[in-house]
Amino acid sequence: MSGEMKRIVAKPLTRENFAEFGEVIDTNCDSHYPINAGKCERYHALARVEAAGPDGHVIINIFKGTPYPFPLKLSMVERHPFGSQAFIPLSPRPYLVVVCHDIGDGPGEPHAFVAAPGQGVNYPRNLWHGVLTPIGENQDFVVVDRGGTGPNLEEFHFSHPYEIVLPEGF
């Protein structure tokens, strides 16, 4: 890539356009049924949690995210070799999702999505992804990921940053 920043326009997050990267967590699916005498609707098996490696186990966290200015200058992505990582927003706000395929010697070109209010994502282990990026205001997330020993974080710094822009109307 030349010395100039390549521009990437984020697109809406859907199950179809995100399937090659991970799972969308929302209630727009067919895997639901009533429980508790019909007083509750269960949306079942929306994502698969992975927890491998030494002493691997599933943990639940709360992350408090601070928004970044847009257009976003994306200079780094990360991945987790031993576990998946799911982000489930606690407020009905959009946020940015950035992911990259692995091309052998690091991440490929980023793909950017805007998660609609109420949508979560699950990244499988080893998927390169951007950091938590709320849009416009602070946002809290439940994060389900892997605990245990061993290095479960790899960062990659691009030689030239990418510029991520939100779609028109944002």
C-alpha cells in the first residue's frame, strides 16, 4: 500500500455480510421459542464460545467504552489465539465493528460494519479485529471471552493507517 491512507466506508452489520468473520448476536433469527410458561422468549445458541489453551475457561466481563473521533484512523488490530470474544451492548446505541482476514503474515485489508442498536458480535479465536469503538457517546458492553494462562492477545500495527468513515446519514 502506498503512503496515503486507504479509505473504507463502514456498511450495516447483517448476518449475511458478517458470516465469513463471525456471528451476529441479536433476536432477528429463527432459533427462538417460548419458555417459563410463555412469559419469556428464548433466543437459543446465538454464538459459540471458544476457550482453549492452558487453563482455558469462559469469563464474563463488562467493558466501558469511550467513543473515537470519525473518520477513524485505524492503525492497529488485535486477535486472541486461545478464545473467542463476544461483545453485547448494554445500551441501544450503534458501534463500529472492524475485522480482517488472516493472510498468513498478518491481517489483510480491514472490513468495517456499523452494528445497529441491540446487535452484538462474536469473533472466533484468531480473527483480527479492531478495538471496541462506540459511536458518539460512551457505551457499556458485556464481553464474553476466555480466561486462563498463556498469551491470548496479539496486536498488529499497520505500516500505513486506514481511514474508516461512517456511511452517509450518521
